[in-house]
Amino acid sequence: MAQSRLEQEFDLFKDSYAQRAENLSVSEVRALFATVSRPEVVSLAGGMPDVSALDNELIRTAFESLMKNRSQFALQYGPGQGDAKLRGQILEIMALEGIQGTVENLMITTGSQHALELIADLFLDQGDVALVESPSYVGAVGIFRHKEAHIEHIYTDSDGISPEAVAEASDRMIADGKKVKLLYLVPNFANPSGVTLSEERRDKLIAVCKERGILIVEDNPYGLLYFDGAPPKALRARDADIVVYLGSFSKILSPGLRVGYVLAPPAIREKLILANESAILSPATFAQMLISEYLSICDWQKQISEYRSLYKTKRDAAIWALNEYLPGVETTKPAGGFFLWVSLPEGIDGKQMLPIAVEELVAYTPGTAFYGDGRGKEFIRVCFSHPTAENVKVGIQRLAKAIERSR
Amino acid sequence: MAQSRLEQEFDLFKDSYAQRAENLSVSEVRALFATVSRPEVVSLAGGMPDVSALDNELIRTAFESLMKNRSQFALQYGPGQGDAKLRGQILEIMALEGIQGTVENLMITTGSQHALELIADLFLDQGDVALVESPSYVGAVGIFRHKEAHIEHIYTDSDGISPEAVAEASDRMIADGKKVKLLYLVPNFANPSGVTLSEERRDKLIAVCKERGILIVEDNPYGLLYFDGAPPKALRARDADIVVYLGSFSKILSPGLRVGYVLAPPAIREKLILANESAILSPATFAQMLISEYLSICDWQKQISEYRSLYKTKRDAAIWALNEYLPGVETTKPAGGFFLWVSLPEGIDGKQMLPIAVEELVAYTPGTAFYGDGRGKEFIRVCFSHPTAENVKVGIQRLAKAIERSR
């Protein structure tokens, strides 16, 4: 921080930045990478999948097949929309959640984060409203802030975001002359809350948004990682006209490949392709084709099923440890995904406690990261996906000590 | 096109787009991909490297080493700034052009295109001025247009962009109350002109920009692909304070990996990292680490040297064929890189001639693609990098027929 301020003083171009640059802020995720890299710290922070559960032999097999069949294409530039073969395979993955898409309306992106960046850039002028859950994904809040949007957190409970609250907030802001452009949500095992939008609310939410011309951006990286039954059918499976759907290989295969995708209505899809080409020319052909070979050759549904068991074991370890070491503390109980949303005992601030927790050799993400308006002090996000189940327990035991020291 | 217009009519969100979305236009590069994919067409269009010249065994060796040594990291999220080991190796590559950088000031990007997107987003408000060469790289013109910038083409001749013209245009526009934010250029074997900025003009250009507080964005994908001697030292090697330097593995290794990099003064670099994290979380670790292994294990300088000979042979073929089949036609004679800039005989419009050329089974890029202001009708870009030397000759012979038919 001190260094950063010093550098600012020596910034020859300090008067040259665009107005939107003021909204670039240090990501809380980034600061956590440094902490996570210390091996003695149990990290319940960054939402990283457990890639050690992936069989490297499958990656080797996919690579060999790629080099044999398509190396000249994999090493070359490709189409801005992404590889047509992979897009066809993604239709099969999306069909598992009830979605009927087409290869034409699907575009490959550099992780689904970049899909969200392109969508936000396409729709949000300064002051336009983006509706989000309470709390919402830190990376979405960051993008919307960077676009100088007005971020409106909507009431959310254990059944997900409230359609009535969406209607109320939208009507109020529309009456105030604001443009309510889009609603962004993670309907299944949400980041960071872990909650899932109920069946009933899904249809209501679509009706509320359709009536008001609000685009729904459905971000679904965790939908296939359920522990009990599958979550309700995707919003996109219920309405193809007002839903833009984001998916990713980051949680079901590997985030290091940075391959996500977006399924959008034709007019929006057409603009997204132009925006993708402008930003990166074409998505990485090598990574796309490696995944395509993996999907062709390997039993990817079995791999997802193994991830389900693995993360369920870790979720159970987290819930067990919370009951054991922090019996009075409230938490969500997710039926899938990576995250618990924990309410701290009264008077404890999650951000202020973090240095104490790191002293106790555990890391987490403070709740304030998931709000655009300073709320969330009394919450923390606990991510159970990356450490072993045993270390999840150790981490939560250490968390209990940090809480004890902060009382 | 007819389909696209039809879709517009059915666009539920046609009134929802951000203002900047109006500036997204169909890239001429994109339309060419469809043409290029017909095997009977000799493409002198898209600036694709000849990846068939890359030894696949080297890629296999790098992959095996990666899976053995760093697979858990390669498949996981990484730091937003990019892999530290690769950044260290890039310093050695940049040193070949006289640049002394540091790992701290270097960031990895999704191709250098995304570096340019991030820089433009960081600096350009609506109406701000971006100075560019005449002609300029199509992908840069597209990005600046998307940011709603004023694109000012500066007089450029066989010695590159004119520092005097930069000074004159800047002073005129500053006097008009415009903010001249940056100068973007490809100093070596430019895309699309093939010209190289002279030694003398490099120092003058830095002085002119420094005096006026104009950031120089030096894009150098072709600098190491020289045919005779190395080009003059990079602008960044002459001044570290006002130059942001972009490099890429796309032309010296493979564009399908989408790995580029940017070296920037500390305050700018700090903001670029935040912007990169916001847009994509982290650059693809797998591709970065594959390249890192390649650089560690393989004789990459020998590979670059082989590319030099290969592209020199193709350049010679192109010049020979132009003399043979189009003796009256003027062209630049690049000392490196991928491109010739050809002046068409009087009265012929490069864009109008394209369908005739495609009938003759040859493709190129019309000169208008490289201007933001409609100029360039009387030029075409001929890219000799991708077809075999023999096919470069065949392509230019066909081009001669298309020109004959257009007279």
C-alpha cells in the first residue's frame, strides 16, 4: 500500500486515465493469493477447485489425441466465436440442466468471467442499474463497478433472490428515471452464499424481468456439482429470450485452461462475438481443442460425479466442524458447490478479524467483498473446495480460535 | 447480412445497449476467416504465422515436462499478473531488443490484443485522441473505435511515422481542447505496411511525445522476425517512462496459446493488473506454463532463426511475383515480418475488387480496414506468412488477374 501510494506520486500519466479507471480497486481475491501460497495456512478463501482430483492421465490422453488430430489448428488463430466442435459438445453439457441451445448462439470465452465483462461492457452506461443478489459474486461486483454502473443489491434469503424485491426495486428506480439494464445472479449453490433459487421463484423472476425488459444474466458454474439431487431447471431452460447463460469448465475440469461459454439470444450473441474479437481476436484454440478431445475421449460425466462426492465430503466436514467448534454460529447449508456463508457472532467484523485469523493460520474472504455498498461486515465466506476434508476441519477449528480472540 | 438485419428486428433489448456498443462493427478479419477456410483459395489475407514450421516434438516435450513438474499449478487459477517464472523468461526475450525490464513491471495477457484492450480502456474516454500510423493495425483501430476515441492517422512513409507530423497534429488538437492520450504504433515491419521506424525518428518521436505527455504504446510482435539485420533498438529500450511495450508469443511460437505480455511503468502496470483481474481473473496458467517449459527446454532462439529464414523466402517469393506479374505496381519491401502494402493501379478499389479476387481464388485484406476514417481504398495488404512460397507466387499471379479484370 505504501509502495502503491509512492508510485502514484511518480505517475507521469496521473491526469491521463479514463474516468472509469477510478473504479478499479484492489481485488480482495488478489490479496488472498499471497496468503494462500503460504503452505502452513489453511485457505478457506479463494474459490479454487480441487484439481488434484483430476486424473492427469486423462489430460495426457487428450493432449496426445489433440497433437495427432488437430495440432495445426490448435496452434493457430481460430474463429472469434470459438471452435465449432467444442460448441457442439457444450450443448450436451447444457442439456444436463434442461437447456436446449444451438451451436450458432453459443460463444466461447476466456473463462466465464470474460463473458460477464463483455456483457457488462455491451449493456452498461455510467449510472445504469445492475441488480444483484445480497451478497453477490465479488468478480461481478468488480466488473459492474468498473463500468460505473449503479449496483443494487436485492433481498435474498435461503430460497435465493426475491422476485418481489426485484419488482419493487426496479419499479422504484425506473420511476426515478434510472435504466435498469440487467439482473445478474448465480442461481445454483451461489457464490458466496451457497443458496439455491427455488423452483417457484425461477418462474416468477422471469415474469418480473420480462415485464420490465430486464435482461437476466444467469451464471451457473456450480450447477452440476450437486450433493443430493439436481437443482431446479436452469432459468435459460425456461426462457430463451431474456436470459443470457454463462457456463464454465473451471469447476468441472480446470480453471487453468480459462475456457467458459455464453449462450445468448441471436442479436446479443452477434454483438458479443464482435466484442470478443475486438478484445482478444479469438479464444485460445489450444485450450478449447484440448477440452474438446477430453470430452470426446474421456468419461467426463464420471469425472463430474467424482467431484460431487469429493465436494460433498468436504461440505460435510465443514458443517461438522462448524457444529463442533462454533456451535452458536449461523451458516448456510449448501446442497452443492463450494461455499458456506457464515454469520459472525455480534460485534465481530470479518475484515478486521482477518489478520488474527492469518496469525492462527487460516484464511477466508470477508463478507464486504461481496457487496458494492460496504455491507457484509458481519459475514465471512468459507470455501471448502480446495483443502482436504481434514484440513477443512483444521481450518474451521482455527477460525473458532480467531473468533474467540476477537470477542 | 440479411439474417443479421432480421435478427435486429427481433432484438428485445435493442434499446438497452450501452452507447459504446454502437461502435462495434463487423471485423474485416472475421469475414476473411470464412474465405480462408476454402482450401482452393490462396489466402494472402489474415496475418497468420506458419505454425507448420514448428516442431510438434518440442510441444510434446514441453507438455510432458509440464505435467511432470507443475501440473497442479497449470490446471489451477494463477496470479492475475501471470506466472512469475514465465515473466522472468520473457525478460530474456525482450533483452534481445535492448530492453531492460523487471518481472514486477511485466504482466501476461490473453495475446497482446488484450493488452491493448486493457490499455485503451484505462486511458480513453469518449472523444480522447489516439494517434496512429497511416495505415494502422486493424485490431487497434477497432479497439479505439469501440472506446469512442477520436482516431487520428499521422503521416507515415518508408521510414515510419513522422515525429514532426505527430507534433503538428497533437499541438493542433490540444489547441482545439482535445486530450491527446496516446500514440499507438508497430515500429518494426508494421502491420499492415511492412515499414520500420528509422533510428533517427525513434529518438525524435520519444522527445515529441514526452514534451506533450503522450503515452507511447509500442506493439512489437514482429521485431525478432527480421530478414537482414535487426531493426533499431526498441522505443522502450530508449525510454522506460513514457513507453508501454507489448510483446507476444503469437508470431514466434503459436497464436493458439493466446499468450502476450505488456511491460509498463509501475503506476500503469498496477492499474493494468487490476483491469486484467477484473476482465479474466487470471491469464491461462496452462498455456503460460507450457510456454515456460518450452523456453526452458527447447532452443527457442534457433526456432526464431528458422522462422526468419522461412518468412524471408516467402517475402522474396512475393517480391519476385509482384515484379513478374504486376511490374507497374508499387509495393513496400519489408525487411521482416509478414506484410506487403500494395498500391493498386489508379481507379481500382481494393474492397470492390475482393469478390473478383475470390473468384480468382485469392484473398487479401482491403486497405480500408486499416484506417478509421474511410481512407485506404487504393491499397491492399498482402500477407505472405501463411501460404507456402510457391503458393505466395500463385496467389499474386491470381491477384494480377483480378487487377486485370478490374481495370
